[in-house]
Amino acid sequence: MNFSRKLKRNNLKKQKKQFKKAMNGVSKRLDSLGDNCRACGKSFNKENDSLNSWVVYVVDNDPRLVCPTCKEEIDRLRQDYMEEENVEINQTGSGKT
């Protein structure tokens, strides 16, 4: 029984160490993002609820921090683009038949 407890304790220590290492990596990456929105320049506060609303986009292996307002604009533009693509496909598809 003692050996079993020792193994469990060692496994917990290893998991805790791996977790801390992973969190350090995440912290370093968050620090490298900067403190402003890449699109509009709005400042990013790491201490309040903005962590849940801000988004990180990765373009060509370059992480970009984006505020909620700019994210909505990006999503709207992406949706408009997809709708235009669908209209073009439908127009060219109906002319072939």
C-alpha cells in the first residue's frame, strides 16, 4: 500500500511540473502579443475580463491580438465575402445547365 501511494504522489508531482511548464509557455506567448489591438490600436488590459473577449488570430505564423469590436468587423467582412462567393458560384453554376 505504501508503494502505491508513493507512485501516485510521484505521478502527481510530474503532472504538476508539466502543467507549470505549459503555463510558463502560455504566459511567454501572451507577453509576446503586445498590449494593443493589431487593427485599431485599442489598449489591452490583461487584468480584467478582456481576456475572455479578445481574440488571437495567427496569420503566417504571426499571432495578432484583436479587440472584440474589430473581431466583429472581421467576422462581418468574412461573412460578406462568403456570401459573394456563394452568389458567384450559383450564377456560374446555373448558366452551365
